[in-house]
Amino acid sequence: MKSSAEPVSGVRTFLEGMPLFAGLSEASLLTLASEGRFAQVEKGQFIFFQSDSSEKVYIVRSGLVAIVLESPDGREMVINEMHPGDFFGEVGVLTRQPRSTSAIARSEGVVLELPRQTFLGILAAEPALARRILEITANRLRGSSERESALAFLDAQARLARLLLQLEQQAPEKGYVTISQEELAQRTGQTRQTVAKALGRWRRAGWLITGRGHIMLLNRDALLQLEREWIL
């Protein structure tokens, strides 16, 4: 990654605009602004690799970052996505353990890098911030547990149906999901061929329409029923 020499004032302005750092003391804010560095990332670039040492915490300024779990056989599963204002990499820093996942830039963007010792020092000095960080991290771990349950108890089609329904709920336009088949495979722990076959069957059944990088859901009830059959 290419670090930029943006003035301390620029880093501080960014931090002050984040609800996460609301109420931070002047001294802590100045420390973060002085030690933090913006870094430019290119699409497809690894910010860190699974098993790397945990030396920094990152905050997304612009772009999209995927948190990816890699299996021993080389498969990748996207377990989370970080958007502007989100932080990541804190678990390894807090536990002092190597990275348990990789982080990949899904688009060109900028991240703020905070050194491990700086981050830990601020948490020690700012109990309110520490609580907010722990709450967010705990919610992410709960989401990870739900995804693990889906992998353990749902078959391939049910996992795919659940993800499509979740993405549709988050989309600005209902019924319309923007995602590639490769990304669907990565986020459900399947091969691209398996995803393509399932989408093909659902397209022929009239449940959805597929295009390049997007899917239009026509029969949400059918997808919901497919998921429920494996939950009940």
C-alpha cells in the first residue's frame, strides 16, 4: 500500500467526523491524528494476509474492503465487508494473535492505518471508546456465528437463497441485487459452478433473472421457503 503524507489536520478531521470517536479527549484525538496514516489501495490488493502478524488497525475512508477466510485447499469465503467509516483488524491487535483472515480491497480506495501500540494506548485511556469497540466486535462475532451455523446446517441452495434475500434487504432498490457469481460463491463457501447451476435452475423456474453482475428477484417467497425448509 502507498501511504500518503496528509497533514495531521486532515486525519483529525476524518476522525472527528466518525461517531465512533465522539467524546474522545483532545489528547487522544491528537495522538490518533499524529500517528495515523492514510494509505491508498488498489482493487484486488491485499491489505493483510491470513496469518500475518497483527500490527495495525484500519479504518475505511473510501472504497470497499472484503474480509476473507482462506481454506487449506485454497478456497476463499467472504465473511464480512467493510464500508467507509468501518474499522477492521482490531481482533488480532486486541488478542496479540496473527491475522485469522485476509483483507482485500474490492475497489480502489483509502484506509487509515493506526499502529497497534497507539490503538491499545488509546483504548486504555478512553474506556467509553473501548466499550464501543467491544460492542461492535461482539456483534460481528455474532454474525460470524450465524454464518457458521448456516454452513453447518443449511445445504448449498439454502445458503445461497439466504444470502440473496439478505443482500436484497440491504439493497437500495428492492428486488435487485448487485453481485457477481464469483462473489456469491465466496460468500457461501461454494464453487462458482455450484452457484451457477443453482441460479440456472431458479431462472428457469421463474424465481429470478440474472445478468452480468446483477440479479433481479422475482419470487422471494420461493427462496424464503427454500431456506425455511432447512431451518424448521
